[in-house]
Amino acid sequence: SEELLHQQDKLAAVGQLAAGVAHEIRNPLTSMKGYTEFLQLDEKDPTRLEYLDIILDEIDRVNQIVEEFLVLAKPQSVKLETKNIVPIIQNVLSLMEFDARKKKVNFYFENMYDFIFVRCDENRLKQVFLNFVKNGIEAMPNGGHIKVTTELREGEVQISFEDTGVGIPPDRLKKLGEPFYTTKETGNGLGLMVSFKIIESHQGRIVVESEVNKGTAFNILLPLETA
Ligand code: ADP
Ligand code: MG
């Protein structure tokens, strides 16, 4: 029956996801095991601090994967409250300022409003903004600009994150948000999946515009709170 088919689809999707998670977690585990064995062999190895750094990085990687999945596992725990999103955006930008400057990336925040009220889960929304800013920086290996703009429309606000980076070829746009889709050596391809889910749970949507070698814009549309 149709219901059964639907269930089988779901099971197939879960299987794919599980295979992806297992793969992503096995790589850092394998490397941690290897470096730990090195350390066991020679306790006076002069490179032991380097090995320990690698191990800590790999632990962070596994942790991040688990964190991202927790968001998916508990969509019901999204707590919506009325918040002014202007300081939330400012906060994310100042959080990333140092990292950006090191990479020759400048931020521009074009916003005419003191208050933009949205029903949201502040921490989750922060996570989305952070993901877009990070992706923007990573798309500009030689530096560039990230412009964040706010625009009020009928009943909604558009928050755009525009970079002057490498861009995304048209045939790759549909891959965005697929779990584990990444073009980066140390990427995990979970940031966009999680971001799309979070915005969905806020009754919003995301529109992506991109041009290869020109840049990319991630436009978030969220319903305005009209109290
Ligand atoms: P990750 O950053 O770990 O690769 P994401 O889910 O955040 O995972 O992004 C998935 C992929 O989407 C990236 O690897 C990259 O190919 C593409 N992408 C995301 N944001 C941008 C951007 N601003 N410019 C160009 N490509 C991007
Ligand atoms: Mg990312």
C-alpha cells in the first residue's frame, strides 16, 4: 500500500543517514586510535604534543557531529519566544570578527531598524547565522566581504548573508542541505541541513542565490511578530 511504501522510504532514508553518521565518526576515531598508539609506543616522543593536538581536534569533530544531530533529534524542544533579532545578528558578527579579520574578511551590517521582533529560539537562530557567516568566510580563501542586510516586507523580515566568494555552480544548488554534502576537506556537510531544519521549525524559508566566482547570498525569510 501507499502507507507501506512511505514507511519503506523513511527506513531507507534513516539507513542512509546512519551510514553517513557512522562514516563521519569512524574517520576521526580511526585517527585518534592511531595517534594514541603512537603515544603508547614512545612516551618521550618529541611530537607528542602535536599528536595530542590532533586528537583533541578529532574529539571536537565528533562532538560537533553529535551536537548537530541533537538539533534534529529534538525538533519539539524548539522554544519560541518573542525576541529582537537585531542584537542577535550583531552578537554573531562580533563573535566572528576576530576570525574574519585573520582571514581578510570584512563585515558590513546594513540595517535601518532598532527592533525587529520575531518568534524564535534565540540559540538556534544564532546557530543558523553563525553557520552562514562561517560558510561565507570559508568561501573566500583570499578574503572578501560579507554583507548582512535586513529588509522588512509584508509580514516578514528578510535577513541576507551575502559573500564575495567562490560561488556555487547551478547544478550543485540542489545538493545544499543534504546531510554530509561538503566540498571542504575538513567539512562535515551538516551546517546547512541543520540550518534549513531550524528555519523550517520557525515557519520560515531560505532562498539561495549564487554565481560562480562572484559570490553567494543566503536569504532567510522569517514571519514578523506583530503583537
Ligand atoms: P560544510 O561547511 O561542513 O561543508 P555546510 O552544510 O555548511 O557544510 O555546507 C555544505 C556545502 O555547501 C559546502 O561544503 C559548500 O560546498 C557549500 N556552501 C555553503 N555555503 C557556501 C557559500 N557561502 N559559498 C559557497 N559554497 C557554499
Ligand atoms: Mg558549514
